[in-house]
Amino acid sequence: MTTSPPAPRGYVFDNDSPHSARHHASLEGALDPLTLGHLRAAGVPPGARCLEIGAGAGSVAHALLRLTGPTGSVTATDVKPGRIPPAPGLTVLTHDAVTDPLPEGAYDLVVARLVLQHLPERDAVLRKLVRALVPGGLLQIDEFDAGHEPCLLAPTPEDARLYERFTTAKTALMRAAGGDPTWGRKAPAALRAAGLTGLSVRPHVLLRAPGTPALGLQLHHLAHLAPRLPEHGFTAAEVDRLGTLMRDPGFAAATGVLYSAQGRRPATPLTTPSTEAT
């Protein structure tokens, strides 16, 4: 397997590696229907000013452009935004959500998908996103709880155990980078602690089977993490077997739960909570 360059601090999966184009295509196929379905249910008005942080290859940002119409605008940010194609009404920025400022009270809608669980400073970044909203503005956070990604079918019991070792190693690597692989389940409480109201939560579980975008995501996770797996006791033969196993027609697994959580900034001034969600 190809060795990937180091990912930015906090991110286990680099946004600009040899695997990234197909990784983003898998993300789009697996998660865009869920992300955009929740946004459409909430209502994205024509002319809305939108922000997406951690925009990846820009599929959600481009969909927001279509939803907001010719009078709307979308700002898409990423630490490595080079894969986001330009479009009228779209502003693409190189931006670190932890260290770089955002304008306050500037956006009607803010979206962050699979970003905050990777950041040790997630609570501070969440409050920054809330402050970027206009009163009544909507924040949507989509995050996995990757603490349980069960193998459902495998050719042999040994294969099932190998896959479960891989998912355990993946969460350990996320934690070592400062992430919280189970943060998805904590996101709704974190939105409430940040002062948002009118909370709406949608949980989703996807099937990882050959030919599905959700399995494509896991295969690209394997490609990103392969150089680090020997640290967790994997031999080169076991890493190769993982790739073969996941492509086997007799294999199936479930994703962790993806939680899509929404809340609105209240019309009254926000107060800083005395404690943060854990």
C-alpha cells in the first residue's frame, strides 16, 4: 500500500493524499443524501448566506449553492481547500477552524460534517460556529459515533476478528491524534450546551458491503491508516487481507451511527455556559 503524507494535526485522514479523490467520492455517495436531506427538511431559504467548514471536495457547498439560488452565497473552508471547484456565488478559503477567526453574526446557515470529532478544541470551535450565526440562524453538525462498527458477515470467524481489530485500531489512532471517535453521540448535548435551541437529531446507520459508498469510505480509511497499523500489531499480510476481505462478496458490516444534529441561535443574546458538554 502507498504511504500517505502526514495529515494535519487532529486529522487522521488527510484531505490531500493520493487516496483523497476517491475518498471524497465515497463521502459524497454515502453521506450527502443524509446531510442534504436534513438541511432540506429544516428549509434553506433562497438568498441564504451559508458557511461550510471542513468542506473537503465541496459537494455539500455546491449543493447549498443550488438550494440558496442566485441570490444566495456559500463560503467553503478547509485547511486544504484545493479540491473544491469554483462556482459563481462560492467563496473558497484556506481556514483552520481552531486558530482562524470567523465573522460574527454573518451566516444564516453553518454546516460542519466529520470535523469536530477530530479536534481536541471542538467545544471552542463549536462556540465559534454558533457566534458566526445570525440570530435565528441554523447550525448542522454531522458526526459519527465510531465506537461500534460491527462486522455482520465474514468468510471466516478469523476474518471477523481481524476486521474488528482494525476498527479498534482506527478509533485508537483517532484518539491519539486528539479526536473523540464517539463524539457523534455527544453532539446534540454539545449544541444545547452552546446555547442553541429547537434541536433536531437524526441518527443513521449505513451498510458496508461491496459496491456501497459506505464500504468505499472504510477502504479509504484502511488506505490512509495502513502505514500506522503495524504500531497496533498488524502484519503486512494482515493489512493486505483486510483489503481483500472487505471486497469479498461474503463480507458485510455496519457503520457506527451518524448523528445529524441541528439547532438555532436564539434571538436573545447568547450566554456562555458554565460547563461544556462531555
